Amino acid sequence: MSMDRTISGWSEQQRLLFIERLLFWRGSINRRDLCDHFGISLPQATKDLVSYTTLNAGACQYDVRRKCYVAAAKMQTVLREPNFSEDMEAVGSAMRDELEYGEFVLGGSRPQRVADRSLHRKLSLAACNGDCVEVTYWSVRSGSSEKRWMSPRCFGFDGLRWHVRAYCHRRGGFGDFVVGRFQRVGRAKPCPFSDLVDEDWLATVTLTFRPSRGLSANQRTALEMDYGMEAGELRLNVRRAMRIYALRRLGFVQEPLQPPMLNELQQLEWVD
């Protein structure tokens, strides 16, 4: 699904998408939800709600008693395919002041890193402009900080930390570098290796998992439902460069990471 071409601009698109998300997942929306989330006026919120009812006729109706728009039982979305993980942030924002027992949506906790924005910005700019930079990077493997030239290309998030994918001039190859371990990033200059291709970043591999054969039939059924397996298998397509992080998120941590093997909870078996 894509945004309707009659929508005037990006800000209106975001407000209409917010309306659609709340109607679909919460079942209702009022003007105050829009005002609080976007800082707009009540007349503007009214206009947006009318615009959405025109755009998606039959999706909702105004409930005079509750003073809000209520979603139809069989409401269909027209702006974007519903995505539970992405949409819950909007729902949580709208439910913030309605509950007495805490937050409606909680994100996962992770270590709060002190970000040196100037260093991170230099890495991002170098990647966007195709430049290289001299950096000082702390390596866990060597236990020391090392100077090296590298050419940042792109970034990946493993669920806990940000990595920059870069060509290391000293190693003569591409690798992953944890963004939080950069101690210094120098001035950028044109990269002499801009024509090199990072095959591991471009290539996609398929990881195949199934419930452990040591589980009961009911336990296997529960895992198949939990992971959305088809025919008893979970097939996960990932970039080859991010393969190890995908495996770690699923609890495969014992080295070496080679199939077949069971994850930490002895629930999933990595078969291929």
C-alpha cells in the first residue's frame, strides 16, 4: 500500500497515518489525540479527521456519545499495511494518559551509551560522501586502541549496538566496527577504494530453524506459532554481513556458530 497522491505533503501524510494506526489498533481516535501528538490546533485536527474519513470511506464513524471516531469492525487500511511492531509506538503515545497501571507500550532496555555526536557525524558524512577517514578505534580482540584509515560505507543495528560497515585500509578488506568504540575520527578525504564492492553486505543468505526435536508436540506447536513458522520451519533472509547478529538475537551464542546446533534455551535448532 502507498500514500494517496491527493495528500498534500509529508506532515499531512504523517497525521493521516497516525489516524489510521489508532483506528486500526486502538479502535478509536479523537481530536485531542492529534493535538497532543503533533501540537496542532483543534480545527486542524478536525480537518485531518474529515480528510481521513473521505480517503477511507466506511473505515470509521463518529460516535456522538463518546465524542470520537470509532473504527468499523472490518476496517481496512488504505495508507500502509498494518505492522504491529512499527505501529505500537503511535498507540503507546495515545494511551499514555489513559492508564493507571503504567505504560501501555514499553521498549526493550539496553545500555545507554554516551554518544560523541561529532565522531558519529563524521562517520555518517564520510559514508554518504564516499570519503575515507583516519580513525582511532578500540579493539576488544587486541585490547588496545589502534590508528587506521577506513572508508565507511553503511550502518547496521544488531538490536543492541550500531555498527559501521567499512573498508579497512590496513586489513585490506571490509569489516564491522562498533560505532561506540571510536575514540577519534579525523578529517575526511577522497577514498582511493571507492570502486571496491562489499560482497558480504550485498549478498543475502537464508537461515533455517525448526523447533528442537527434544520438545513435545505441543511445545513445538507453540514455537511454530510464536515464530510464524511454515511447515514447521522458520526461514530468515539476512545480509551475509549481519548473519552473526541475527543468530545471536535468536540465542545462538556458543562458538563456533555452525549448523546444526541448538540455541541457549534448547528450543530452536539451526539446521541450515
